[in-house]
Amino acid sequence: MNFKVSTLLLGLFSVGAFAQNHSENDNKNAEITISYLDSIKKTFVNHSVSKCIEERMTKELVSLDLFEEMESDISNVYRDEEVSFDELPTELLKQRLQLLDQKSPFKIEYNESLERVIKSFLKNRKKSYARLMGLAEYYFPMFEEHLSKYDVPLEVKYLAIVESALNPVARSRVGATGLWQFMYPTGKQYGLEVNSFVDERSDPLKSSEAAAKYLSDLYAIFGDWDLVLASYNAGPGNVSKAIRRSGGYTNYWNIRKNLPKETQGYLPAFFATMYIFEYGKEHGIIANDSPALLAQTDTIAVKKRMSFEQISSLLEISSHEIEFLNPTYKLKEVPFVSGKNHFLRLPINKIGLFASNEDKIYAYIDHEDDKIEKPNFALETTTALVSSDIKPTYHTVRNGESLGVVANKYGITVAQIKKWNSLNSNAIHPGKKLKVGALVANIANTSSASKGQKVYTVKNGDSLYSISKKHPGVSIGQLKKINNLKEGQSIHPGMKLRIDG
């Protein structure tokens, strides 16, 4: 409370002119804070601000309501309740199911249980299926590509609707994850990596490849696609037990009562979904707009760790859109690991923008990284800013400068300036000397450089990355080593760096 009162009194008793000046400086500070980002973006080649995906559509990704509805429907699909739905006469349904059966490798036969499921979905879930049809325009092409590669019937694409309601970040109560709801062990068995940064079970392409392989392996066991789907849900062991307990029957409908409860509703939900997608128009179901088309997107390998927020700012693309297209990255950032590629999927026009301006993008990421506070192991041996090996750098405040202006000039933060100078507020005045950093003595003392050594004076906006790019053959690691830069130590305009050893 005392701190708040003293701060308020200080503001109230400030001279009017100084208060006005301070306000103007704060405005300048706000402009300068974004100026480095803006200056980079202004130099971008083929800069475009057009959007491929609208934010309202990409919210489909983070909404789990469709997934929860589907889970509930499957759990309750075999309640023996009549469903009143005059729009679909039984005889018409029988005819349509017969047509589906003729062009499908599945055994799609009419029965009263299946009729109840189809009518229940049509009566209660029309809006949900309109949304699913819109999402399917993005996901189904990639499913079909991988299913056909392993000779899996293309109709199996509807399985992902029953499994996840086309939500790549869906997670079941037992931990199954992604569009195809892989459990951790099965995902690992089929090559899907899961770690702190990445969950490839949520990667639409990689998980579809793994699902197609798994389904193909299950068909090699059972030789029947109905039983393949049942075993995908319940596990091949449970299906084999159900066959034995049924007296050797191998038709899904004959062994259904001996399967786990969820699996009893699994195939009916699959067939009902297939029916609604095939005959949706006849029931007045029109697909919502697709959030994107796969053909309108592409990928690029990322060479530096970067957050979705940074990508959004640089490329002027909404974070919702980035999340929709890159559900694999759990922490909303693309990691970088030496020797391993991590890809970023974006609309094609944004991929072109990224590819044409990679050096500038990475320079900005470097600039942002330099501002992050890092461990200063020198503090273990000294409590002061200045030691025998380090010389302080001072800045004399000029008229019109604020702490933000000074911080931006030296590539440091306002908090650092206040800490180093024991300041309790942001108020400074012309003529005041501020500690703004430190130069390692053997860097600042250029006279110690041997004959033939190059010395580079750091300019505004420079980073170790951009300096290394200006001097081929000199890496960031070499710059740190030959200049005795401590881990986490930042550079700022005016600092002199040796370029070769």
C-alpha cells in the first residue's frame, strides 16, 4: 500500500511540463518498441497481408464439442429407444444401405439398431455433421492419399470422424490422442514421436500414415474390414475373444454382444456417418465452409526455434490459423533440434513470404532471443556490475529521452536499467548518467588486438546471428569464444567485437 501511495504522490506532484514530456516519451517508446519488427517487415519481399483461413473457422480446431458429442453418442448408441423421424422411411433407408453395400468392401446390412443410430444422428446432429463436412474438405484428401498407399478402403476416412470428430488435438479419457486416437505405445510402435515439444499423434499427415499401416496390418490378421474396424477400437485380442465366445462366428453383427460396450456402438456410428456423408444433401445437410484446403497450404523446414506468436507478428497471420495448421506443436512453438527437421505448415502465400525473407526472419528471432534474461554465472563470483575484468558502460540522458528509448538503443530492457541504477520509477532527467551494460575489457580495448585481426563495431539492430552472416566463415560460437562473451551476455551498439582469432 505504501509503495502505491508514494508512486501516486510522485505522479501528482510532478511538474506539468515534465509530465507532458514524459507522456510524449512514453509514446515514442511505444513506437520504438515495435520499430525493429516493422523495419524488418518493410524490407520483406512479396509482402502480403491476405488471409487464407478466417479466425472463426479455425476455432473449430480448439473446440472439443464435436468430439465430446461423438464420444457420448457411441456410448449410448444401443439404447433400445425408438427414434421418431418421418423424414426417412424404413424402406428408403433399406434401399440406400443396399446401394452403399454394393460399392463398399464393408458388410452394410439393414437392421433396426443401425436404423435407430442413423435416425438419431439425423434428428439431433445435423448441424454437427454440417461442420464435420466442412472440416472433411481439408482432412479427407490427406487421409485418402495414405489409405490408398496401403490398399485400405477409402471409406475408412469416415473412421476419423467416429474416432476424433476430426479434431487433431482430441484426447480421450484414457489418453488416446489425435485424429486417429492413437494410444502412446501403439503410436510409438508405428513411428509417432511424442516428447515435451511435439506429439506426432496430432500430426495429420504422420498420424494418417501410421493409421493406414496399422489398419493394413489388422486386415492381414482378420481379412475382414468390419472386424478390422472393431479391432482398431477394441484391440485385436478382444475381437478374437469375441469370436471364440460367439461360437466361431466372424460377422461383426453376430459377435457384437461379446465385444466391449464402446465397440458395440462403434461400427453403427461408422456406418451412420458414411450414410450421412453420402446422402446428406437429401436430408438438407450442407457442408459449412472449409477452414482451408490442403492444396492451399505447404510446409517449410524451420532452422531456428520460434513461437507461434513470433510467426504471427512477422507474417501477419492469426495465431488461430497457425494452431489449426500445426497441431503437432504442444507448446505453440516450433522447436529446433540439430540434425532433425521440424516443419511449419502455412498458407502458400505465407510460405512464399517466409522463404523469400528467411535471413531477416531469423535475424529478428535472434534479436528477440537476445532480450531474454539468461543465466549469468559471473554472479556466483561477483555481486557488482563491475569487476576487474569488466568495465561499465554509461549513457548520459539527453533531452526527450525516456528509459524505453535508452533501453532500445542498447538492446536491453527497462527492468535491467532500473535494477543496475537502483531506480524506483521510470522518471529520469537530462544529464543523468545511467549504467547500461558492460564491455569485457579485452573486447573494448582494441589496441590489444594483434596485427591483422578484424574489429567490428556493433550497429543498431545487430545481433550475433546477423554479424556472423556478414562475415562468412565466422559462426556465432566463434564470435562468443574469441570475444570472451559470457553465456547470456548481450551486445549493443558501439561495442567492438573481434571477428577473427
